Amino acid sequence: MGATIAVSALGFCLYFAAAVAGDLAQVASALAHLHYRDLALIFGLSLLNYALRFGRWQWYLTTMGHALRPATSLLNYLAGFAFTMTPGKAGEAVRSVYLKSHGVSYKESLAALLSERLLDLLAIVLLACVAVIWYDRYRWIVLFTGVLVLLGIWWITHPTFLEALRRLSACRRFETLKWLPHKLRVLFETSRALLQFPAIYGGLLLGLVAWGAEGMGLYYSVAGMGLAVSASQAVGIYAVSILAGVLSFLLGGLGSTETVMGLLLLLSGVDPAHAVAATLLCRIATLWFAIAIGFVAIVVLELKAPRKRVTIQ
């Protein structure tokens, strides 16, 4: 957790440096044009994103036979957001630790996380296709990520691949490493039910609406400053920026996402100060807001956790 906090602090320093580079006074002036209603709407759209994704998560758990109380499940889900600043958001697997005490096995919670991640990426790829209309130089990002995601879903759900993992785990040549293909096969087999009809289409639809809502947050960030960027263009810019962050393999896409988002806003006719301001606000409302909520959820979970009594004899 200490490393996550350190990275978060570094991120805020980078944001401050970007603001200074774009003329802090002009950036502050651009942000000042936003009304409180605009800010409420922008952060509200992020909350809508979290609510829809949680609904999908709860659906996944129910599909696997676990009927957790919504309040308990919500806290466990939000706790994962605290570790968004980990490679590939792998730290969100902390949910598995909390869910274990509620009867959800590690293979089930990790299968839900894997399915969620793949469908989120596919949804963002589809949203990013809109941006290709204006910014064809970023077509390779959308195409490359889309192919990887579709191949991943195909591999996970294809019986031939699962059978190959089974044979590999039984091969005597790989005696010391046979646990790896075995674990992967179990994880993928558990994920299959969530990546087939009807769950895959329902999950993808929820992902499209959820990430589209955050893309609209960027639109209202720009529109609230009195600038003319269409809603579809803003959603496309947001999606391409997220994909650039994913492909950069940086923690939370830090730096790469902001750079691409700011550059695309500049190419859309937004002046530098407003581009920095809109990027800054969008990332606070979508990344840092989620991390803050995650840390609050972890504090609540830890406070609610039963403490073992120590008896002195």
C-alpha cells in the first residue's frame, strides 16, 4: 500500500508539472469557468461507471452461485479500486482476499476479474473506433488492442486450448512447472461461463455504457469551459487515450494517457491551457476519484473485520 501511495503522490506531481507547463494561471482560469453543476455531472458520470460495473460484477457472482448482500459485495468491489495504479490493474485482485471469507473461491473471483477486464477492454476498443474517424494515425492502437482482446477471449473459451493446457500440466517433462498450466486451465474453465452467451453480450453492453459515461465526462469537461467538441469525438478521445495507457504498461497509464488525451484535444482545436485543464479534470474524476473511493472502502472493510481476542492465561 505504501508503494501505491508513493506512486499516487508522484502522479499528482506530474499533473502539477503539466499544469505549470501549460501556464498555471490560464489552466486555473479555464477550470474556473466550470459551474458546480458541471463538476457534479462529471463526477456523477464516474459514479455511474462504477455502479454499472458493480452491477455486472454482482451478476457474475450470482452466475457462479454466490448471493452476497449488495452492501457487502459493493465494499469488496470498490476496495479493488485502491490498487488501480498497479500493472494491468492486477492489484484489484485484492477483492479475492475479501471475498474468500464469504465463500467465493480464488478461482471464481479471479475468473470474474479476468472476464471483467477483457470485456472492459473490448468495450473501450469499440468506443475508440469512433475516434478513428478523426484521428486515423491512432488506428493501429485500436486495431492491435482489439485483436489481442478477441484472441484472448477465443483462447479462453476454445476447448482445444483448454485441452492443450490439460495435457501440458500432465506432461512429465514440465514436472516442476506443471502447476502453472493447471492453474490457468482451472481459471479459464471458470471464466468460460462468463464469456459465452448470454453473459458476454450483457457484460459487453454494460461495459459500453459504463465507459461511455466516463467518456461523456470528458465531453462535459470541455463543454463546461465553453469549447466546441462533439460528444462522440470526446468519447472517442477518451477511449483512445485509455488504450494508449494500457499499451504503455505504465501504472494506471500514468503519463501516456494524459499525453494522448491532451494531444488529441489540441488536434480538435482546443487551446493548450484548456486541453491541460480538461485532461487534468478528467483524470481526477476517473482515476484519482476511483482510487480515493477504493481506499475508503478498504478502511471500512478493515474496521468491520472481526478481531481475534487475545486471552492472557
